[in-house]
Amino acid sequence: MIMAIVQIAGYFGLMNWLPTIMQKQLNLTVSSSTWIIATILGMCAGMFTFGWILDVLGPRLAFGIFLVCSAIGVFVLTLPNNMVTLIIAGAVVGYFSNGMFAGYGAVVSHLYPTEIRATANNVIMNTGRCIGGFSSLVIGWILDNHSVMTVMVFISILYIISLIAMLSISNLRPAKYRQF
């Protein structure tokens, strides 16, 4: 559930606030639609490839790579100095930060008995949506009271928390997973 909360919180932070934050910080004019299209294309590419990566590397390594890249990628968004590099960085961050969303259903299905898989998946993902959706409010508050870098640190820490949560799932093993 923690991973789902972070997934949704990261998504809302990426889609709702980062265009405004980066325009302010870089003095660029990036239309929200351009940003959304670029990040969604990155997300789609990530979702299309994550299942294959999950099958090849197993869930711990696949999620681990994507979560670490997401935590680092948030800071990569502070590096561009023009609109083109910002859009490319957005697509790359979208690839990692939301590409892993495609693997949650498979992992949740593996962790719970057949009789409760659908219920477990719905409770976990919808609780994640409910709580994670508040990240827009939290990020807005941080922006009003702190710096842009504080927002980046906040989002990055969320991904690290998700990594720790994923590593704490005891029966998430590649060999068992592949048999599924």
C-alpha cells in the first residue's frame, strides 16, 4: 500500500506541480500540454517495457532500479537550461517514475491467495490513489513555505520510502515470481 501511495503521489507531483516549478526556476515557458504529452509518452514507454523488465530481472531488481532512477530523476529535472532539454528530461523521468505502475497488479496478484486477489488489488491501489492524491496539497504547501529544492527532496524521499517498503516484502522472490 505504501508503494501505491508513493506511486500516485509521485504521479500527481510530476503532472501537477513540476511544470510550474520548472518554469519558475528556469524562466521557461513550457505549456502544460507539452509537458503532459512528453511525460505521458515517457510513462507509456515505461509501462510497455516494465513487464518485460519485471520478467527478466524479477520484482526486487526491476522495482529497485525504477525507484532509484525515479528518486534521482527528480533532481535531473533541475538541470535543463532550455525547453527542449526540460521536455526530454520530463519524458525520461516519466519513464521511470510511472513505468513501474504496470507491475503493481502482477505483484499484488502474486502476494495474495486467489480468493482475495481482486479485493487486495482494489484496496491497495485505491487507498494509494486516495492518500497519494493529497500530494498536490502537500507540494503546494511546501512551495508556499520552502524552496523548490525542498519539493524535490520530498518527492525523492517518497521514492526511497517506496524502495524500503518494497525491500521489506518478505515473499517477493524472483524464482517464485517467475513460476507464476
